[in-house]
Amino acid sequence: MKLFTVTLGIWWFASSIIPAYAAFFNGQNYVPIGDWARANGLHCAWLKHGDELVATNRTARLVFDVDSHYADINGVQVALSFPVANQKGVALVAQFDLDAAIRPLLFPSRYVKPAVIRTICLDPGHGGRDTGNRVGWHYEKVYTLALAGELRDQLRKAGFNVILTRTRDTYVELPDRPALANQRGADLFVSLHFNATPAGKDEVEGPQTYCITPVGASSTDAQGEGSNHGPTPANRDEDESLLLAYQIQKSLVQNLDANDRGVRRARFAVLRDARMPAILIEGGYMTHPYESRKIYSTAYRRQMAQAIVKGILAYQKLTLPPPPVVPPATNHHPAKRGGKSSATHPPEKRSSPPRNSTADAGF
Ligand SMILES: [Zn+2]
């Protein structure tokens, strides 16, 4: 990997300080993690010199591993689009990943649009002639529908409207699934799946949660999506989707005491046309000898539904709009999307320096 240094006259990253240099490789601007951390009120130190770096403050703990495509953010693995680097003993991270994978999680009040969640669209994966994964006599489509039914009941108890892309063993085309959520004005879209692996069946286990890949980056899992890295409708809500995926993944891992397979990125057909925060949960591995038994049990799916509800509530807590102080005098329409007016959307959020240096975050 060829690495070279460029001097930048003015370089705004997460704060208004000007670092001495940045690096450019992988086609990306890289910045020293230590500089970024200090500018954002985090203390930075090597855990393993030259290899593993930690940035901490009162509420956040971020661990970066050199050459890794993941960052550990308060105990949850979050996929990066470009690997962490070490240049002459200085750990570097792509500015792209600070913008697209770190800041929305650390500073949701600044980077995530506020909105009230009223209607949630659940998408039980597969159905009808599409069985999904098959392990012995177990079909994925059966367990995604069972989980969706449990989750629907729990979300309704929590006060949400819930719609499903299918309620029976029927085949629904992939584009029709987000299309239904769009037509019905859903505020969130949650697709439910279970995983399988041909290799390492005894070792590979645990949930993983996907959200849309940022524009210009490759997906964590790019099956069948081709080389088009351009914008999709879902990219409009990519920060919100990332925060939702993170909160749900964290809740799944903590509440199920499960192995963390991370927050990942993909341009899945059911995600890319969604016009609301949209995620896809792979709830665990049907090929794992122990996890599969849990997936096939009603009690465990109930626990999993509870964990997903907790994740959604944690996301809602971080994204609630501030209460109105005075009734608006103008002809403001309340909100099909719960008050997502342009007034609450930061106009230049990717280039605006933060207003303070304390992580407000969702931890
Ligand atoms: Zn599936």
C-alpha cells in the first residue's frame, strides 16, 4: 500500500482545528485519530503500540485496530468503508468514515434528523416459493414470519402502528417490500432474516445488522449489487439508518448475550429504495448447533423481539424532536414523518464543525 503525505492548507474535520497534515491513500483523505479525538474531547492512547488505539471520554469508548475494516464503538463492531492505517506510528482513519460511520453515532443530536416514530413496517424475509436458508427441515421463511408476528405484537403493546410486508407464507417481490413501507408512510423499515454459512458451522454465530452503504463506498457484503456505488433513495436517511442499526445491534448483543457480528453495510434490494430509516437484521445462524436451537424456539424469538423493541426505543429516545414551545403561526403541516421539516435538518451537516466538543451520544 503506497502511502504519501500531503500538506493541507485548511482542513476542517470534526472540529475547527487545523492539523499539521493528513494522508491520502485508498483514494481517501486520512486524518490522525489522535487529533480527531482531542478535537472532540476524547483521550487517545495505544492499547497495543502500533496496532490498537483507544479513544475515550465519559460516555464513549472507541477502539481502532490498524488494517481493520471495523471500529469497536462502546462494545459494538461497526463496519468502516476503509481500513484504519498506521503511518510512521500515527494511527489514521479515513475522513469518509468519521463522517459516515462515527459522527452520526457519537453526536446524534447534530447529525441525525429528529422524528417521531408512529408506524413501523416489518418485513419477514422470503416466503412462498422462496424458502430462504434451508437447514434440514428448517426453512428461514418460517422463522422470519414467526419473529415478525412476535415483534408486531410487542411493538403494538409499546404503542406503535405496525404493518407487515407479508402475514402468511406468500412470495413478495423484493422491490414491493420497501414500496409498501413508502406507500403507507412508515417511519421505520425493519427486515428480518436468519443466516447460514457453509463453512465454520460450529464457530460462526450471532446477530448482525445491516444498513445502506454510503455513496462511493463498497458494501461489507456486496453480493449481487454490482459496481454501482451511486446514491440510492435510502442514502437520504443513511445516518438515521446507521444509528438505528447500531442501537438494535447493541440491544441484541447485550440482551441475548450473543456474539457480536457487527453493524454492516449493504445495498440490499429491500433497503435501497426505502424512504425512511431502514435496516436488515440477520438474527443468528441456523447452521450453528446451539444458536439454531434457540432460533427455532418461541421463547428465544420472544426475547429477540424484546431486544429489537428496546433498540427501537433507544433510537427513538435519541431522535425525538424537541417539544414545541409556541404553536407555529405559519401554515406548518404536522408531519407525516413526525416533524421531519427541513428546519430541523442541518443544511451542511457533513462540513459543519460541531457546536461543542462533548459526545452527546447514544450510549
Ligand atoms: Zn434471508
